[in-house]
Amino acid sequence: MTREARYLRGAFIAYEPGGYPDRRRVIPFRFNPESLSRTVAVEAGQQATGVEGAAPGASAPPASEAAADTAGAVKESFSVQIRLDFDDRDAEVSRFDPEFGIAPEIAAIEDLMYPAESDAAATSDGTEPVRAASPRPTVLLVWGRKRVLPVRISSLKIDESVYNSHLNPVRAEIEASLEVLGEAAARDDPAVRSALDHTGAGRRELARLYYDTTAAQGSTILPL
């Protein structure tokens, strides 16, 4: 009997502020996107000037150039297409009322962009003159075992194409623009720290696998 292949599903995992690792919400992608566009770039670092007050145009020592070259942080961003269709839902785990279509699923993804509801806000009677802003949840993009990335959702472009009789969408595509969080966020958020460490280790492991399994690739390249 042939064992049917199981496909991993991409997902968003959201942790409430201070709730890692227990208080989490999972939004699995109903369809894995066919493509994912990502950009990896090095931010320009501020070049050290050496002696304060040096004359403009004075050449910096080589050490300063090297320091400036390594000062920039690596920034990564993603664009991913998420497709939703009420007819293709898994009825065993998605018991949405047909009246609402896929509106609950869209709302759950949108909600990742908003500050998390705090206990104080939940019990507020609305008479406070100033209400402290709550932090947003920590969002992880899970894309296979090697890539678990802490992200900030910078924008969502939601195209609703078909509606039911209650004017709730039953089919939609969402283009999510994501920015990967860096070391600054990792200092105060263990979920970000854990995800960055896990994904960094996976990237280095895959790079080593490439070098270890292609040792002969450089045999025809002239040495410098």
C-alpha cells in the first residue's frame, strides 16, 4: 500500500504580548502559495569618521571602511499570496457558519496588524482620558521546517471576488507584504529570538550541505 505524501502547510503563528510560548493563535494557509517573493538586502551602515572634527574630505583609515561595511544589518522582506475559498475549506476543522463565508478567516489575518487587546482594555468602561497603546502580537511566518521567521505585516491587499447572499466573501486573494524582524526586536521578545536562531541555524546547515556535497565543484577553477 503506497503511503500518501503529506504536504506541510504554511501558516501564521501569533503570540500575545508576553505570551510566548503558550498563548498562541495559528492561522494555517488553506492553499500553499505557488510562489513567494523575497528580498534580502544589507542596510547602509554609518561610516566611522575616525577623529571627531576631521576636515571634510579627509580619507578614513582602512579599518574604518571595514567597520562601516559590516555595520549594516541584513534586512529581509517577503510578499506572499494567500488564496481563500469557502468551498475548499476542511469542514472537519473549519466549522464556519455559511452566512459569514470566509469573513472570519480574513478578519483573523487582518487582526494580526492591530494592537493586541489587553486585560485592562477588555475591562475598561471607556471613561479613561488616555488609554495606553497595547503592543501588537508577535507574528511568525512558518514556511517549512527550516524557515520560521518573525515578521511585521506592513500591508495587506485584499481582493474579494465572490459573495454570498449576505454579502460576505466566499472567495478572496490576499497579498501580504512582510518585513522580517531583526536583532533589535529580539532583545525584548523571546519568540523573535527563538525564530531568528532557528532559521539562522537552518540556513547555515543548508549552506554547509551544499559545500559538503559539491566538494569537487572547484577542481576546474584556477586558484587565485
